[in-house]
Amino acid sequence: MSATILDGKALAQRVRARIADDVGRLKAEHDVTPGLAAVLVGEDPASQVYVGMKHRACEAAGMLSRQIELPADTSQEALETTVRELNDDEAIDGILVQLPLPDHLDPQPVQELIQPDKDVDALNPYTAGRLAVGDPTFFSCTPYGVLEILADAGVETAGAEVVIVGRSNLVGRPLSNMLTLKGRDATVTLAHSRTRDLAEVCRRADVLVAAVGSAGLVTADMVREGAVVIDVGTNRTEDGKLTGDVDFDAVAEVAGAITPVPGGVGPMTVTMLLQNTLEAARVRRGLPRR
């Protein structure tokens, strides 16, 4: 294995320690405790795990964490009422509604209800629109984590060719916009299942990001020698093992640096949710971001 392993777990620990320090100063200087509310509908096991992780991370950082658990048969109206109540709650700076929702619920109007200044999951179309025009409010948490990993590794994005495989609203689309903002200045190709000669497109990349949800999609022949490979995929094998979208062992022999799954991008997603919540607490009170 020749590639440098980009350890997202270790980076997350360092960033969370910095966030906890900032929360402590915010409390001491302004008597403000950032608050995050997570709404969970139903009993999906994976969602319960994710919400639990977010709750523990908030408490460890000294933030207020509120979990609202609603039954699986909750109506659209009841869910939207819950969001409105959280919008009006001054103790809450950030709101997230855990996805996926039960099939009978429509997530789009729920996301549109979240106040933009509390949209720390960055799923409100207003937030996405601000990013698209180059004037962002909050960054989507997983792409934000990718940027932090690249910055920590000293990867220069200005002038770099970045190929993102996957065009979801959670990762691919926002990440492409974030990388083309002034100051990051990457040249981005957003590839997907209809891309012609995907392997050739990927081989152009200085930085290759896999965010499809297809185990082992990216193979060694798709990676240019020395490229940085960021694996955002999370897939379960038949034996329950967590694996990414990249054929890790083979690609690690070609790439210059690579993120593992688990232990790469995943830990940074929750971390950047905390960062967004901290920023929301400051901005909502007229305090500058840090």
C-alpha cells in the first residue's frame, strides 16, 4: 500500500476539541449555549444510531441537545407542526429532521419549513440557492467534512481538477458548488451513472470523490497515479461489513492519498454539524463567525 491514509476519525477528534473550546468561550463571554434539535420519526435502526451519535457529540461539546422522537405513523401535519415549534424555540439554534422518513411522509415541505438561520443540515432550498450563487450560509455537513479533510491534508484545490462521482443533493451537488467558490477555485466535473466513459473521466482527476452508494465502484484502473481519493460511500456487505464506493486495497496502491471506510469522511459529518450549530448560535445573536 503506497497511499497516505487520511484519518477522518483523528481529524474529527481535533476539530471537536476546538469546537468545545469555542462553545466554552461563547458561554463564558455571552452566556450562550448552542442548541441542536434532532427529530426522529419511527424506529429505523440506522437512523436511531445516527441520532444517538449526534446527541452524544453535542453533549461532549457542551451544547444543548434535544431529541424529539415521533411514532412511525406520525402525520405530515404533526411533523410540520413540530418543526414550526422548534423554529419558535429560542433555545434551539439548529434543527435537523433525520432522513429517511417513513414512506407516507414528504421530506421536501418539511425541509422548506426549517428557518434558514437554523438550517444546520443545509437541506432547505434557500440554503442550497445561497450556495449556488456564491453567498453561502451553511455548508452541507458531509461535503463540509470533505473540505476539512482536504485542507488538513494540505491538498491544494485552486486550479485542481476534481471529479465527483454522484450528483445527490446531500453530497455531489453541494460539494461541486463548494469547491468552485472563490478561494477554493477548483475545476469540477460532476459525473454520474449517465456519464460517458466514466473511467476515463475519473482518470483526469487530481482529486476523485466517490459518492454514489455502490460498493467497489471505483477501481484502480479509474484512478490516476498519485491522485487524492475521497470515499464518501457507505455500503453494507452481506456479512454486515461496512465498505465504501472504492476498491480500497487496489486503489491504495495507485493513489497518493485515500480515505478509509469506516474512519474517513463519516466521523467528519457529525463534526461539521456541530460546527454549523455553533456558527448558527453566533449568527442568530449578531455575533461574528469565527
